[in-house]
Amino acid sequence: MLGRRSKITLVAFGGVCVTILLFVWSKSKIEGQSLTRAEISQHQVRQKLIRGKYKRNKYDYTSQSKSHSIYSSQVEADRQHFGILQERLARLKEHCNLVQSPDSKKRDVAKHPPDNLVVNEEHRIIYCNVPKVGCTNWKSVFLKLAGFDQFNISALDHLGPNAKGRLYLDYLHKYPNVSQRRFMLQNYTKIVFARHPFTRLLSAFRSKLAPNISFYFHPLLLGDERLRDQWFKKYGRQIIERYRGKAEANRVSSNWSREYDLTFSEFIRFLVDPYTDSYNKHWSDIHSMCLPCDIDYDVIGKYETMTEDAEYVLRLANVDPKIRFPTPDPTTMTNSSDGKLVDGYYKEVPKLLLYQLAKLYDIDFELFGYDPVPFLNI
């Protein structure tokens, strides 16, 4: 006779066998059934939907990966750019402390702001407009921010870039409320762009005072006698008369188009001469125009890295990506940063004048990290 434990084992084994037999029988019955055409069609539709969903998800994932990659690259580029800009600001602050006396206080710019601080309220930007440092392109950007499209901006070209800026842009000094001006100075993103003083001076000379008038006018103002007279008579004649005599100035002014022959050396001599009133915003030092030791600028851009710095500023201010910083217009460029061109002009300037010129712009050299020595050794 079987023991109690053996009986239990036998019953359990028999139960397992029955379960297996039932499973095999039911499976064979299901497989033996034929599917209808409708069921096959539904199955195929479901498979297509699954495959389509997989492809879409795969495509979306690829697109997201590419977008993420581009975004990550831009973030990394901005991070590096931010580091460069911080170095510029640190240098500016350090040299402002050296330039100013320890007990001096910052002037209250809100009460008496310079007349070249351009404001855009929507994007909370203040830009210090410096001639010969990409200012025409920046004015174009601010016109777009003010609501002008490219067609409207082009339609205003007969006014010239400076007139457009004066008429259609907002300037800090025109806001009557001092408290509002102070709020803007404290809370808006403030930017200023610098350039090597010597190449900026050459650009000013070539676009305003050089005998070659192809660099003298805005293209749509070519032949405007009033504009020519404004510069030739106010500065050209004054310089020639001071260093050549009145008779020579009369001879030149009798026929500007043929006789005008002001030299770059005479222009430099005029700038460093302590007995002349040579001030003009086109060649005035940047620290006097933009007050970088009194205004806490957020971005110090440079002409030499203009496009990268400008695009960074526009991203920083959340400007519509469709608004881009314009590429330089070759018809209005003076190419005054070109090495050979610079050498050609400055090698004719006496060394003594070059040293005096470097001294004149000494603060700009220090604040913005430029070096006059290469020009002194031409």
C-alpha cells in the first residue's frame, strides 16, 4: 500500500498532466480555426498604425536630438562668450578705479544723460551710439525693434542714417522724468561698443574729410553740396588755414572738387593741437561720450567682434530671431581696419604726433584693452 505522502505526490502529478493536456488541446483548437478576411484586414491596419507611430516617434526623436544639439552648442557658445564679456567688464572696472580718484563719486547720469543713449522699452535695452563703431547697423536694428520693417527703413534712406535715428528712435535724455531715466539705467540691459582709437580715427577721416569723396557721402546723398560744405568748410578749411595759411585756404576753397587736398597728418596734428577746438563725436573718445565709469554697462562689445557680440546681445534681450544684426554694407565701408591701408596712412604721420595721439586717447586704450604700440612702430 502507498503511504500518505506518496498518494499526495501522485495526485499532484496527475493534476499537472491534466493541465498540460488541456492547454495543448485548446491551443490546437485555436490554431485550427481560420481567420476571416475582415479580421485579417483589421490586423493589417493595426500593424500599419503601429509601424507609422514608430516611424513618427523615431523622426520626432531625431528632430528633437538635432534641436537639442543645436541648442546645446549655442548654450556652450554663449557660455564662452559670457566669459569673454565678463573679462572686458572686469578690466573696465579695474581701470575706472585707477582713472578716478578714491574719493570721487559717480555722476548722476539720470539727471544729465548724454544725448547718444538710445532706448528700446519693449526689450529694455540702452545702447550708447558711437560713430564709426557700427552705429548705422545698430540704428537699423533699433528701427526694426521700434516697428519699422525693412521696406519702411529703406523708404527713409533719403534722410540718411543719422536723421532717421534722430526722428524715429527714443533717446534717454528726451524722457522728461528723472525717476524714469534712473529706473531705466538701473534695470535695462546697457551696451556700448568700442573700437581701436587709431582705426576709428582713420575711418572718420576717410568718411568725412578725405579728398576722395567716394568715401565721403552716404550713397543716397552723393553730390549733396550742403553736406560737403558742412565738413569741408567747418573742418577742412579750418585745418588748412591753421597749418598752411589763409592764402592757401582761400585757394583750396575756391574750387573744392579740384584743389581740396587735406592730408591725414594735418588731421592728426589738428586733433592733438591744444589750441584748437577739434571736438566732434566722430572722433571724440568713447569714455567721454558713453561715460563707462559712471554707467554700469552690462555688455562691452567690440568692433573687431561686432557680429558675434551683437547677436549675443539680441539673444540676451529676447529679440525675435528674425531680427538679425545687418552684415556690413561694402558700399559704405571705409576698410579702415585693413592692415595695409592702416600702415599706409599712419607711416606718413610723424612719430611725435603719434605719441601725442596715443596720449590723447590714453583712457580709451586702457578701459577697452587696446594697444597703441603697433601703430607707433609702423
